Amino acid sequence: MREIPGPRSLPLLGNANLFLGLTPAEACLLMGKLAEEHGDTFKLWLGPWFSVMLFDPRDVEHVLSSTQLLDKAFEYDFLGQWLNQGLLVSGGRKWHQRRKIITPAFHFRILEQYVEIFDRQTRQFVKNLDTALRKEAANSWNGVDLGRFIHLCTLDVICETAMGVSIHAQTNADSDYVRAVKTISMVLHKRMFNIFYRFDLTYMLTPLARAERRALNVLHEFTEKIIVQRREELLRGTPSETETSSADADVGAKRKMAFLDILLQSTVDEKPLTNLDIREEVDTFMFEGHDTTSSALMFFFYNLATHPESQQKCFEEIKSVIGTDVQTPVTYELLNKLHYVELCIKETLRLYPSVPLLGRRVVEECEINGKVIPAGTNIGISPLFMGRREDLFVEPNSFKPERFDVVTTAEKLNPYAYIPFSAGPRNCIGQKFAMLEIKAIVANTLRHFEIDFVGDTSEPPVLIAELILRTRDPLMFKLKERVY
Ligand code: HEM
């Protein structure tokens, strides 16, 4: 450990003193400064936890492509309260088996049928924005906080695709389930990033722990209820894939194969999955599948609002592919033709990767390009810092979607520097789903509104690299209805 450079550490505290009292935004900046001072590989002691940060793409490649370094860092254990041993946090044989049975759930034929859900939920999103626009005009508000609306829309999308039911988050943002999701996200951020909440014994005595228990009850009971219901329906043989369910008013108009149904029909070692097995995977989709896409969409709209020429190009492309009738639904084929929109999404994820930090746990001592990494080390890899490396991306802080076009594609040149969806065997299983969903929301929004940013554009927004990347202050936008 001594050979790895890093800031001087104090007894017991290690380097935790450097982070004490810092806001998440300041902590984020500090990580950048430490990399400048100590180089692409540096160590950090946070109390008893030893971490090595790897910022060199060759080291990142070694870790992410390895079939040995697959275990997640200690911090992911906090997610276990909600996700139990779902795909994101599990390791070893269990992860292998689950990845194998879950991969077919993201086949393009399955994704294709979800586009109708993306389209329908986005229409509600557009309706809500329209109402907000009118309220804003009537009350002379200074802009709309898009993030709030996006979050509810992505929550509705993931709930309907994962469980086949709608929670109507967009029309009832105050429901128990929506509030529980918000609480649990807040708790997870605090536990991971505040050293005082890290120790179970002291944490259990805090009001935060009580709030977490209440939220977990709501989340687990909801998923459990749907699983039981769907299993019974499956046993009874009704309703079929495309049949309308009249029994449950909450069910989407046409039944589709939700992720849940695929899991109900899967087997491991010739045995069906138990309710708990299924719950942990469905909850994992609920967690991984909404905050990540919300963050990406938020930064996407920020980039387009501050780069009107790119917004115009996106709009022109959407108009030429989907047409000028705003009632025309988006389809899988149409979304696949939105090439320029795709470049803008990729560039947004380079500048603002939804997951700014990935962590792996070294179970057995290993060597990474000549550096010996002891067992027990947590490895940190930052898609955020990688995407901003000057030696790999020309003008890294500028929004230049063209860098991803087919001739010069920045993605192919640097497969282990451009890692918003991670890379290698543990990459994001929902990548294609996410791209389609983002495109559907973007296409429907830009068909209806022109988007302008309200606020200072001379400085980029202050970022907070928590579990999911966000900004310190809400980003506010002015919307203008498009007239055809
Ligand atoms: C813009 C949207 C998204 C981004 C940027 C993103 C990014 C990522 C990243 C970086 C990882 C690796 C995490 C790690 O190693 O700690 C990951 C894993 C994962 N993601 Fe996504 N994700 C997105 C959307 C989704 C969606 C929509 C779903 C589900 C429908 C999903 C499901 C998962 C799952 C289950 C894993 C764990 C995979 C495994 O360990 O085998 N993600 N995602």
C-alpha cells in the first residue's frame, strides 16, 4: 500500500478529515484535485476502508474487462437493504446465473413492445409540462423545474415495464410508493457519503434508520403483492400477453410481458425463482432504471437548452423522421432513426455520466499493470473524470455531439475511457432500454416545446457526484410551445 501515492493519512481517521464538512459538490472537486496532485492512481483511507482510485484507461480496462474483479465495493452493501442480492450488488455464482437468465429480458423484441409504454407515459409528461407552462405564465414564475417532472415520468415507465402495473406517479406524486422511493434514495446517498451514517450500530439509532425501515416496508410489500398476483394469474393462465385485464384497473391497457413475467417463467438449476428471488431483481430494476435515466435526461435538456443549434438539429431530425403530426406515436423503428439525437445523448453521458463513480472490491491480492493491490481494497473508477480527460477527448469540457459520429466515434477510440454504462461483463444490462426510453421522451418533448435555460450560462452547473450525478441547484427551464 505504501508504494501507491496518496494524501498523508491520520491515525484512525485516515483521510476522512479531508472530506469532513465538505458539501458533496466540494468533495467532488477535491477528488479531481487529488488526481492532479497524486496522478492517475492514488490511495485514500476513509477510516478503516482502504480505496485505490484508478484514472488511467489501461488500469480501468484491466479491472472492467476482468472476469476475476467482479465483486462490488463495500459501499454497495447499503443498497442491499432494498435490493437484497439483486443483479447490481450480487457476486460470484449467483450473479452469473442471474445475468444469464435476465439478459434475454433485454432482447430487442421485448424492448420493442415497451416503446408503446414510453410513448404513452411521455404523453402524460408533455401534458404535465403544458399545465406547468400555463401556471408559470399565470403566476409569473421564473421557469419550470424539469427535473421533478422527468423523475416522475421515468418512475412510471420503469414501474410499468418492470412489474406490468402503473403507479401513476405523474398524476399522484404523493402516493406512498413514490414517497418511499424518494426516502430510500435520500437514505442511500446519506449512508454512502456521510461517514457518521456508515456504522450500522450508530446508524440504527438515528431517525434516518426509522424512515428507511418504513420506506422499505412500503417498497417490499408493493413488489411482493404484484409478484403474488402475477404468479396466480400465470397459474390460472390469464390474462395472456396481449389480453386486456379488466380485473385490475391499475394494469396498463394491454398486457405486455413485463420483466416480472419473464422472471416468473425462468428457472435456475431447473427450479423456478422464489418470490424473494424475483423481488430483488424487480427492485433492482426499479432502482437502477429510473434515477439514472432521469439524470441523463436532465443534463440532456440542459445541453440542448444551452446549445440552441444542437436543439434545432434534433428538432429537424425528429420532424423529418416522425413527421409534423404530434399525435403520431413514436415506434421502435422511428426511434432507431434518430441518429443526431443519439449523438447528443452520448455526448451528454460523457460530460454528465449518471453513475459518476463505480466501485469494485478486491477479494484476492492482484496486480494491475505492475501495481500490487492488496486484498480488501475498494477500487474506485470514475466515468465522470474519465470522460473529461484532455488527452483523450479534444476540448473535453465542450458539448460536441459530432465527436460520436461514425467516422470519428469517440466511443470506439476509447472504449474504456467512455464508460457511462460501465464496460465488460458487469456493464449496464439496461443500456439499450435506457437509450430507447431517453429518445422517446426527448422526441415527444421536443416535438411540443422549444426549451430555453433560465440562469447563468457563463459557468457550468455545480455538480454533486453522489450515487447518481445531479446538480447542487435545480435547473430551471423556459418552455415555448411549438407552432407548426
Ligand atoms: C442512462 C441510463 C443508465 C445509465 C447511465 C446506467 C449506468 C449503469 C452503470 C454505470 C452500471 C454499472 C454499475 C456498477 O458497476 O456499479 C449499471 C449497471 C446496471 N444497470 Fe444501468 N444504467 C442506466 C439505465 C438502466 C436501466 C434503464 C436499467 C433497467 C431497466 C438498468 C439496469 C442495470 C442493472 C440491472 C445493472 C447491474 C448489471 C450487473 O451488475 O450485471 N440500468 N448501469
